[in-house]
Amino acid sequence: TYVIAEPCVDLLDKACIEECPVDCIYEGGRMMYIHPDECVDCGACEPVCPVEAIYYEDDVPEQWGAYQKANAEFFDEL
Ligand code: SF4
């Protein structure tokens, strides 16, 4: 799955939403979240993010590792 990290917080540009073929990017509070079970790993969202907030799960920068958990937990709470 792809994961959205800190640069999205309070920005919510939403360019990613237009690109996602399976509509698995959702708005929630201060940022956007990618549903880990719905994401098909196509990578279309990554290059369109103006602040490089989107990473493949294995490539999330270490300081933003918590965002992977946050994306999963966001959907558990729905
Ligand atoms: Fe959607 Fe593809 Fe991005 Fe996953 S990688 S969130 S399926 S655009």
C-alpha cells in the first residue's frame, strides 16, 4: 500500500484523489489517508502530490514511519 505522511497535514491538496483509479484516498481531519486494503499499488498518486507526501510503504522516510500506522488506524476507526 501507499502511505500519506506529514507534508499533507493541514494542506490537503487533493491532487492525489483525481489520480487514484480505485478511489481509495479519503479526507479525514487534517490530512488525507490511503485505505491500505483498497490501494492497488499503482503509484499514480505519488508523482502528483505537490509536497511529496506519498510514499510506497517500504519507502516511507524513517521520521514519518508513524504515518503508516496512522493510515491503517484511521480506517479501523471508521
Ligand atoms: Fe490509489 Fe494507486 Fe495511490 Fe494506491 S497507489 S492510493 S491505488 S493512486
